[in-house]
Amino acid sequence: MKTKQEKPPVQLRRARLRVVGGLAVLLAGGVALAACGSGGNSASPSMTNSGSGSAQSAPATPTIGLASNAKVGQRVLVDSKGRTLYLFVPDGTGSETQVPAQFKANWPQLTTAAPVAGAGLDMTELAVHTQTDGARQVSYNGHLLYTFINDMAPGDANGQGLGPNNWFVLDANGNAIGLPRQVAVPPASTPGMSPSGGMGWQGW
């Protein structure tokens, strides 16, 4: 004769259902986490690349460079805006400008605290000299550099030979172009000297 099996109490059955349901939820959650882990790798490269892809600082703009000049017939020194640069013969290779006060407005000094040489030029030839007015004037190959107020556009060289024979453009070596043989650049400037051999400050 079969023994009648007693059914577990209702509360016990409900507890078992809750346990089974909880396990099902945990298993589903594990599957979801695994899926997120496998799919989340696509975001990792962009995060890593965000650091390596940061913009690098741009190279400094050259203070002086070289540009072809039709009037002179060869390449000459120019500033960062392409304006022709000049040396002043009476400066010689001295560190102090000899341009008289009344003419300084016509010949602006090339100034900067940290000059940079462009392609084809020698960085070691650049120097900065503090003038009496506080301006930090740039020199190349020992020659203080200037622009000319009447040069209106890159390529102009309207100051060439003015003074007379005081202002000259420079080549890639920092030497005067077109300087007459009888007009020698002094090794060092002499304060108060006549820049035009007794002819006064004409032609400025």
C-alpha cells in the first residue's frame, strides 16, 4: 500500500521559488556583465589616443630668414614678415646703435628677446644687444639689424645704398651686399663719427 506523500507547506514552497528566481537573476546578470566586458573594449582606444593625439607645440617663427630680392639679384636677410633687413655701416660690429636720434624712426630696429634663425642661416651668429633706450636689438654676424620705413612690401629694398653708402642689405653670411670697396665696415663703432665721410647725414 503506497504511502501518501505529504506536500511541503505553502511557505516553504514560496521560499524555494524565491531562491530559484534569485539564482536566475544572478545568472542573467553575469551574462550581461560578460557581454558588457567584451563590447566595452571599443571605447578603450579612444581614451588612450586622447593623450597621444594631443597637439604638439608649433615650431617658433624665425626672427630672420632668407628671401630672393629682384633689386639686389640674390637672396637677402628678411624679418618674420618678409621685410628686407639692413646693416648700418657706422655700427661696424659694435653692440650699440650709431643711428642718430632724428633718423631712428626711419630705420626701426629689429628687436626680440629670443631670436630664431630660419633655414639656411646660422643660429650661432644671432645675438641680442640691449640699447640705451631698453630695446633688445638683434644682430647677425656682428651687425645690428634694421628695417626701412619706405619699404612698403616684401621684396622692397629702397634703403639699399642710402646715407650715402651707409645702409646695405645682407647676404646669408651676414655680410653687406653692394658695399663699395672704398667704404669699409669698421671693426667697431666709434661714437660721434661722421657716417658719410664728412658729407653729413644726407639721403635719409
